Amino acid sequence: MEVKFLSGVAIERAIKALLAEHDEAHWAVAWGTCTPLAKALLAQPEKLKSITFGLAFSQTDPDLVDALVGRDGCFVVKTFPGGTYHPKVYAFRSGTRAAAVIGSANFTRGGLGKNHEASVLITGSTSDPALADALAFAAESAKLGSIVSTELAQRYRLSCKIAARKPGPSRDPFKDLPRENPNGLLSPLIEMSWAEYVRAVHSSAHHDVNRSLNLLQTAQGWLSAVGSFQDLKPEQRKAIAGFLGARGKALGPEFDQDWGLFGSMRGAGDFMNRIAENDSSLASAVDSIPQKGEITRAHFDRFRDLFVKAFDNSERIGGVATASRLLAMKRPDVFLCISKPNRTAAAAQMGFADRDRKLKDYWDEVVGVVQASDWYNSDKPEGPEGRLWEARAAMLDSIFYRPK
């Protein structure tokens, strides 16, 4: 058995030479990029025995993952319990002859040339313990992975888009994607640009954009001026909840708006009662959603539990329409009210069934699709469009709304 030290571009040259020389490739690598060497590897499918790349932190090139779809002997590791899938082992075999490059270099442009990397090249036989262990390690690593399906590759590509816009992407690349709504990730809504979104909003036949934004701005001002939803005046709570009557308009210009926009809740009797009674659980639900900053699934789950608790003694419980109405008023940059007039169009574009929904599914079916969309993840624009950007989730109602 021989051992040779490698650094810099010598690592890539060694891997390239071994790929040409040997009959089988057995790799376990943390991250990869779709380089010319990757294309050379995939052009020899008979050599792919156990090729496994990791997806942690969305660092592997989505083009490489696409190229692995349906290929025998190729796997990706989505998560690794308690840590990160992080090896850099390139093993090769031809009969009893074997070789391996083991070190710090990932299968990326940086790892194979640009970075300051170090590896060792081991050549010998499959009976040499180090090479036998390297081949066995690659085989065990493949068991940690999944075969790459078209759906997995599509979801991973979206995870890369989301990760690119975050200061600290998640170790689990699929953490921020909808778990139960894969159809939503195939929606044209996902690929819509900010310019296309703005045109669609302004094309609405049912929303005057400025009036809609003024209403949301009024609700935001009321909510930010108090410590709790319970501290609002009764008419303010009714307006935010979507059922302020005509008498409220006499209170001043802030009340003299169409509070039925973004989902009228005038027919939701038990919900209207909870608002009128200033129910503490309902108020705590609204208060659990931060006025500013990131909204997480944990925030939503807390809201959901408290919202449901408010209806413990009611014949009918609050549903997606009433809950999402409050959410959209509290954080129109994150939440969309789903009610009967917009549900059919929203279901068609977001990939969920057009029927009464369960509140527990709202995050995956609605928020997850919104947050994976290109228009949603665009930078805040200057000027008047910045105001729309701050309410961009709730303003989807202008696109989806279809009156009877």
C-alpha cells in the first residue's frame, strides 16, 4: 500500500485519473457541484456503485441533484441525526485493486482547486485495511441516503432558493418547505417574479390597491399602539376581525373603510361572540404572533392552540377563515386570509383541495407555499411598491378573490 500527500489542484487531478483507471467509484462526500468532472462521472453509469452526496445547509448544487434523478447507485443524505453528514471519501476499485482520496476536499469548485485543501492518496489492494474500510464506509454512507426522485430534486432546488436569502440556512434543507403539500411547490405561483406579482395585484377587478393597503395600515397602527389585542377598543377589535357594522363608520375616517375586505366574518357567530366578549385566549393567540421579525412554525402552532382554546365551550369552533383573518391583519407580510370567495383560486394555485380546511394544515398549505415563492423572497423595493411588499401575503387576496 502506498500513501501520497495531495493539495490544491492535485486533488482533482488524482480523482480524475482514478475515475478513468478504475471500474467502480464508491464515494461519500458532503457537498458537490455540477462540474465537468461531475459530468464525466455521470457519463459512466456502469461505474456508479455507491455515490452519496449530502444536502446539509443546501450547499450541494441543485443542478447536480437534478443530474442524479433516477440514477442507480446514486444517493443524497437529507439529514443526519445529531450532526451533519460531512465526509470527503473518494474510493475506487477494479477487481482486487483499490485506491482512495481522503481528506478535506468536497466535490466542489472550491474543494477541488480554489480552497486551501489537503488529502492523501492511498493505492493498493482491497485486502489493505485502510482501503477496505474506505470502501465499506462508502457503502454504509449510501444506506444513510435516499434515491433521488424528481419531487426530491424539485423540493431541494426550492430549498436552495430560500437558503440563499437567509443569513443562516437550516442544516435540514427541507425544514422551511411545506411538509404536506408537495403539489403547492409545483405551482406557477412559486416562479412568479416580483414584477409579475405587482402586475397581477394591480389588475384586480375587486381590490383598489391603495384602499386595501390603507385598511391594512390602519389595523397595523392599532395593533402596534397597544400591548395586547385585549386593549383595543371594541370597535377596533370588530374591524380587525372583519365584521364592523355600519354604526362603526361614524367613529371617524379610520373606521370608515370596507372592513369586509380580506374576508368578511359577519356570518361567523361564535367567532363574533368571542371578539365581542374580548376572550382572553383569542387575545393571547393574536399576541403570540410577533409584530415584527421572523414568524416561525412554532409561533403559528402557539397561535393555533390558543385560538382553538377560545372555542372550548362553543358548539362551533373557529376555522381557517376566522383564524387567518386575524393572522393577516396582524402580519400581512406573512399570512393570507383564506375564505370562501378566494378559496377556489387559492386552492388551484397553492395545490390544496377546494374544501373547508383544517387549521393545523394552514402553515404547509398556505404559508409554506408563499414563503417558497420568488416574488415573496424579493428584496423590498423603494418607493410605493415597498408598501405593497410589506403586505404582500395578504394582498394575494386581490389575485384570488372571486365573488359569487
